[in-house]
Amino acid sequence: MKPHRTRFLSLTAVAAAAAMVLAACSSSGGGSSGNGSSKSPILIGTSLSLTGDFSADGLAFQRGYQLWASYVNSHGGLLGRKVQMVFVNDSSDPTTVATNYTKLIAQQHVSLVFGPFSTLLTVPAAKVAARYRYAFPEGAGGGPSVYQLNLPNVVNPSPPIADQLVPFAQWVASLPASQRPKTAAYPMVNDPFADPMTQTAQAILQKAGVKTVYSKIYPAENPDFKAGADAVAATGAQMVVLGAVDIPTSAAFIQAFQQQHYNPKIFAATSGPDQGSAFTSAIGGTGKATGIMVPGGWYAGIKNPLSQSMVQAYLAKYHGTAAGINADVAEAFSVGEITADAVTATKSLDNAKIISYWHSGVTMQTTQGPVKFDNTGANTISQKFIFQWQKGGTFNQVLPSSATGSVSVINPKPNW
């Protein structure tokens, strides 16, 4: 991800490092030194959307956190102690998530906490963690509203949201005039994740001469996606950039487009297509997915030894195929990796020391690639890729075209 020192560890070395990290975690709270004298499990609490609008992502995050803990525990735990994840359900609700973290820290006295899914839930959760002076590593709250909090305890190893569609927009803008779409539609659900990256792409494309024929933000509560999709289809826009937050949003638009026999030449969504087989099943199979593009910082085929080790561990634990692994799993796993690095380096579970380590200018390596934080907690050297579903149900990295592993973009997108 970044042009800094790299330490791509072997599987054995990764396991050893992970074991050291988890051993550093203790069951005490924000001021613990974590000397590892106790053999009781190290409790790490997190609130996830196990039901509600974000449940597909929340369940994937749960797998990622469980996978990280299982992997470490299978190699001896941390400081001779096992790691135990404590999961509570926030039902995708911002009020509930704040209550959950208060209980995890003040009542259950977990040693550490990991973040929830989504920018929407990360903002209230991070404020609670800051009040208790707990470190708050999270992998899915990458919207500007999180970084604008300027909370020193919050860090995110995943790519910042606002710029994730920039490689896509720059690619479209660079196409020859005969291939570049002349019109575009930008339907968006009202969400701090979906809107910033969609609007950033829109600005780049408008500057390149692509005319906006539809741009609308739908309310987050009970949106009528069918009506919105029909309105987009009626414009005949040659390109659609969909600001989606989950599979149901993306699937609703795709299904409506199919019913209208509307076939944009280029179609990208901010979320949904990155969620493997759960996405393709929702839209009617891999054949319907061909040509669809989505941004991200990770996919199962990425040439990163840490990622490859995680994929192997995932398949051993959950089975399935590498292509079917939700990118949320890697985001969650990376949260564990940076926590492990900090605990190992500081030889402590002291949250203040962990926070200071993350902001010391150190470069860490994760499943998602290199990580280095600025003073807002954003990863300044994150990789930003664009992926595309291609023939045969393959999910391939396509942009930037200069990036190792990229294959040619399918353009135009085949008809549904």
C-alpha cells in the first residue's frame, strides 16, 4: 500500500507476531499494563450489526474478527493467554451502538474494543470510546465525518472513503471521446459512506465533460429504490455511479434496471458488488454481475503474503471459495493486525500507549497492505483499487491499470 519499509512475513512469522500481540492483551481496562500474569481470557469487545440494514456486513465483520482471534489462539494466544471476542448486536442503530460500547467498557470491563460496521455507527461509538480513553481501531468507518472528529484514539487501516472512486473516475475521464460516456446518473442513499466518494467521482467526471442527467440523494429510512431506479432508467444515462451502502441497495437498482431493459455502458456501485457470492446470489447469479465495478482496498487474489495467509485460514475455517470472501472480512482482520502490532511493540495493554504507538509514524503491514496513520487516524498510504466482475464469475482487480495484478477492464458492460 505504501512506499515505506515492508515486512511481508512468512506464515510462521505472522503466527508468531500474532501470538505476541494477543499475548499482550489483558483483561484490564484503559490503564492496564498487561503483564500477562493472568491466564484468564483477554476480552475484546465489539458492537456489530448482526441484524438490521447492515447485517450482511456485520456478519462478515464478525467472521473477520473471529478469524483473527482463532488464528492467534491457534498459535498460543497472547502472553500465554487466549483472546476472547465479546460480540453484542446493535441492530444497525446509532443509539444502540453507543449504549453497547458503554456497557462493554464500563460494565463488562473488556481490555480492548474494536469498531463496528459503517461510518454511521462509528461516529457515536468512537465518542464513547474516547470518553473512556480507550483505543478505537476500526475498519469500516472511513467517511469524512469520522476523521473530522479529530479523536486521537480512532484509527482505520482501510482506505479513506472519499477518494476510493478516484481511480475509476480518472479512468473514465481518460477514455477516448468515442468511448467516454456522454451522460451519467448518480443515485445515492443518504449515508456518510456512500455520498462522499460518489460526489468526488461526479466532480471529476463533470470536469471531464460527462453531463450529469440525474443526481439525487434518497432518505436512509424506507427509501423507494424501485422508483429511483426507474427514474434513472428513464434518463437513458450511459453511465451509472450508485452510492450504495449494502447488497440490498445495489440489488434493488440492478433488478429494476433489468426489468426496464436498461443497460448502462458503465456501472459502478460504492458497495454491494464487493461482497462476493452474497452479492451475486442477490442479483440472480454471476452472469448478471459481469461488467459491474466497485472500489476497495482488498480482494482475495491480491499479491500480499499476509492476505494469502488470511485467505487460507478463512477457507479452512469457513470453507467456500476465495472469490466468495467478503472484503469486510479483510477490513476486520486488519483491525486485529494493527492492534497486535501495537500491543507487541508496547508490551502492554495500556490504551494510551497503544494510541501513541499508532501515531508514532510507524508503518505496519496488514492483510490490506501498508498502514501509516496521520493525526486524524486515516491511513495515508492505503491502496485504492477498482474491481470488476468479469466472465465466468471472476472478481478481478482492473484499476489502476499500472498496479500489479490488474487486468483489462470490460468496457462496455454487457447487457443484463
